[in-house]
Amino acid sequence: MTQTESMLPDPRHAATTSQDWGIFSAYRRSQVIHIAMAVLGWVIFSALAGLIHFPAHAGYEASIFQQPWPIMPLLTIAVVFIAFSLLAARILRKAAGLAPLSGLFGAAIGLASWSVRGGAISDVLFRADSLGTGAAVFIHLILEVILLFAIVAPAWWILIRTAAPTEPDSPDGFDSSIGMKLLALVGQVAIMGLGTFLLARTAEKQQVLIGVGVAALASTFVIESFLPLARMAPWYWAGPLIVAVAGYSLAWFDPAGFSTGHLLSDLGALARPLPLDYASVGVAGAVVGMLWARHHDPREA
């Protein structure tokens, strides 16, 4: 049994019955818990954003590095994101399903409220242009998204690892292969990148958030469903990070449309989501994709 498999009644080990879909089933209870955590996370993060006045100009510049004092929002996110995720996991430790990950999901949704309070990538580009930063703003966005995932990754890793402290090796060692993990990661990044490219066709905030969330969900679901032996659960956070870094890097090399706020390069869609978008709905989508795949996989029923 893998680490995450011990946290929920995985259909790979037990046949799915009609009771799994009952109103009082473990699956339904887990859904309610995740929704409740999402609402609580949104309320808490929204309140904190108001207290520290993020963003400095409401409706604009939802980039942490463009705030007067970037250290304040970064510290706030670090403390609240990790505390919320781990505290919820501890409180809900004995709850059915993958409730231990509900805190992480709620924190990610809460972080999305910070992005919603700000504007789109076009506002960030206009601000950079007015400050004379130019295309170097994409380097700043790369550093920003790396710092955000330096907060997300430990919380994700700790929750996955502590949920099941032991993970016996497979008889043939295939599922512990680094090559298998790399293949799964490349697949997740490719699918998420394609999904973001197709769905984030404009810089409109709602479209970008939906695009990143759906792309992260779909990519993680596919990989978890078709490459379960890769045991990627501790690493699914890396997919959104790599897509973000790739998107900003490509935009830095080809900043066509920068001055107008509308990126025109072939893969400009990957740079339209802000670091907060990738670290919030990107992470939330990956969580849902993993849980959904584990609930619906009947191959070993």
C-alpha cells in the first residue's frame, strides 16, 4: 500500500459499491469537509489580505514583488498557509477519506482570494513598464512563484508523508524508479501546459483561474490514473511550478505585446496566470485531481 492509499478507501483495493456514493458515505463526507475548508480558508485569507492592505492598489498589481513591502505578504502566506494546512490535518486526522488534505486544499483556495483582489497579468506588465523594469519583470515572477512553492511544497510533502509513515517497496522495485517518476512528472507538466495554453486564451482573471485549475486537475488525474506505480503523490505540487517557470521564461525570451499588456507570443498563455494563480488554484486542482483519480480507479477492484 502506498502512502496516500492508507488515507482513503481506494477503489484499487476494494470494489466500489453503491454505498460509496451514499449521502453519508466517506466520499461524501470528505467532499463536505473539503468544501468547508475552502470556505474557511477563503474567509481567513481574505481578512488577512485586508489587514495588510494587499494589494496596495485594490484591483491592480496582484504580484507580491510589486508591493511596497513584499516581505509582509510573503511572511503572512508562509505562516498562515502552513499553519492552516497542518492544523486542519491534525484536527481531521481520523476523518474518513483524504480529509487530511482538506486543509491544504482550503489554504490553496484561500490564497486564490489574494489573486482575485488584484488584477490580471496586464496590470503587472503596465506597472513594470511604468517603473522601467521591462521584460525583466518575468524574472521577478519566476522568483516569486519559486518562493510561493517553497511554502506550498513543505506543507504538501509533510501531509503526504505523515498520513502514512511507512511505504514498503514493491516486489520488483518498478514503482520506486526515479525514471518512472520523471516520466510521470513530464506527463503532468505537458498535459497541464497544454490545458493552460488552450484555456487561458485571454488575461481575464476568471478565465485564467479556471484555466489553471482545470488544467492542473486534469493533468494530475490522468497521471494518477494511468501511472499509479510512479507514486507521485508527494510530488504533484511540482507540475504547476514547472509550468509557471517555463511560461515566464518563454515570455522573457519573447515578450511580444509586453507594452500593450497582452502577450502575443505563441506560448504567451502560460505566462498569463500570475504566481498566485499557479500557487493557489493550480495546487487546489492538483489535490482534487489526485483524490478524484484514487476514488474512481477500479482496476484492482
